[in-house]
Amino acid sequence: MKYAKVSLGLPIDELFDYSIPAPIFENCTPGSRVLVSFGRRNLIGYVVGLAKNTRIRNIKPLIRLIDQRPALSENILKLTRVVSRYYCSSWGEAIQAALPIGVRRGLAIDTSEEALSQKNQAEEYKINLICANSYNERMETYFVEITKNIENGKSVIILSPEIKSALIMFDKIKNKYSDKVRVTYRKQKPKEELEIWEAARSGRINILIGTRPAVFAPFLNLGLIIVDDEDGYGYKEEQVPYYHARDVALMRAQLEKIPVIISGRTPTLESYYAFKTKNTRPANNLAFSAAKQPKVTIVDMKQYSLQKNNKNVIISVALEDKISRALKAGKKTIIFINRKGFASLAYCRKCGFILQCDNCSSKLVYHLEEKK
């Protein structure tokens, strides 16, 4: 007798054993969704493995097998396991982050044999770094690589940090690839999101553009992942498992042995370090633009304070000179400051009482000119 190792979408980093009833024994394989009894509730779980033995004495049976064929591929299971370990979440929480809402709710999905028959031919894991100020310049490189993969029968995932930018990219790419490209994001209606997920899984589309959840797209013949505007804030998930889509893209590319393109106007510190470090240097640097970079001057304000014996110096000679030159040239200057007001803290020196907002715990800021 075999037992199912089931992961649940709960903050419990543990697998639960369930016996497999005879009627569903043959179809119960890793990647399948199952309905299980957990405490007083019935929950949807994910079979991540099978075992011949169990330590549980009074073991419960699986209530129902939702999928006749696995809803999760072997590669996606491996990826979610890596994500769960890296971001310190349960395996079930990572799996749920990779699935559309409809799949998590137990809706029926298309798991035809034809959809599962395709296999990805392993190539080579490469990190390609593109740094170009021009969006059109980046798109030209994308088109070359996308066309190459489509001609070889491979699929492509293109990540964008925001819905608006994803839709703009979709408009540009659909003119060339028409019915082979779709766009996805979590604010879509559940049925539409599920339909796109099924289309990617069955091979009806070859290109998927989307926000961070698109990194888990169930392509079975994936050939390339593109991360556009890698420094975009939208790539960071703010709910468990708190993953970063760019890093997950690198994890998936490494697991599936495929190239990944990381691009943007300027590289992040992580990407630039990877580019400069010999042991992680990109194998194929498609484009590293030699665009003129801004000159940055760091001024030590302590030196000016000591020279003038005044701790209240806020504008250095270097800054004053740059502002003067900009004004004389008829240009504008933007100055960012790290706080509002004259003093960020107002307190009584006798009793130590700190002035705070009456409605919350925010400390009041003192504005010198207005004396408020």
C-alpha cells in the first residue's frame, strides 16, 4: 500500500500522510490536487510525493482526487520547493502562489494527455544582462530572442513589474505574434486567468506576458524567460512567500537549464555584481549599453562643519557651485531632502515628553518658519 505526501496551503512547513483509496490509486501521482480532511475542515491539498510506509497509526484516507492527471508539472513542483526553502514558507504556500485563484479553489482544469505529452529539451543556463536607456532598443533584442525560440518550438515568459507596462508590451508583441501571445495578471477575472493558464499549459500559446505570478507559468517547453525593468518595485510579492519574481526567474531558468534575460535602464547592484564576478558572469552578454551614466559626487558634510565650526551647515560649496552653474545656464535644479521641517523630534528637556499626533503614534515635526 502507498501513502500520499500532501502539502497544504497553511503556514505549517510539514507534509501530511494520507492513505490512497483503491479507486484513485493509479491516478494519484505527484502534482495532483486532492481533497483531504484536516482537523474539522476539508481542505484542498497537493500531492508532492508517494511513500510505501507511514508513522501515522490512525491514518485518514484521501476524500477525493480532484485531477485525473497532475495539475502541477515536475518542474513546477521542484521550483515551488526551492522557493519555499529560500523564502522560509511552507511548500503548500509556495504552490498556491504559483497557481491561479480558480485552481486553488478546486475548479476543474483541462489535463488532457496531449497537453502533458510535450517535453522541454534542456539547453544551457545563461544569464544575459541588457542595460539600455531606450525601451525600443530593449524590445529589438527581445524580438530577436523570442523569434529564435518560437522557430525552435519553445515558449517564452516575459515579466513586467506593473500591469500598465505589461499591457503596453503586449500591444507591441501581439502585432507580430498575434494568436500565440497572451497577457496575465492577478486582477483579471478568475475564469480569464484560469483560461490563460490552461492555454499556456496545453501549448495553445507560446508567449506569456505578465506581472510576477507569470514566472510560474506552466509551460512544458519553456525556452526563455525575460525580466524587463528588473528594478521595478512590483516584482516583490508582499504576501507569503514574499518572493521576488526576478530571483524566482533565475531559479527556474537554472532548474530547467534555459537562458534568462535580465534587463533595464541600469542594472541593480545584485545584477551588476553578478556581471562583474567571474564565477557568476553572464555567459552571453547580449547588450551592455555604453550610455553616458550620471556623475555622482559624494560630499562629506563633516568636513564643512569642522572648517566653519558650525554644525548647522546644510549646503556644501560643491552643491552651491553646481546650483549656481545650473541657474546661469538656464537649467532647473531638483533637491531631495531626507526629512520635512526643521526638527524631526520635538520634546521637553525637563520631563522628556515627546510631542505626538493625537490620532496615532507619529512624532510631530517642528517647522521653524511657521513655528508650528
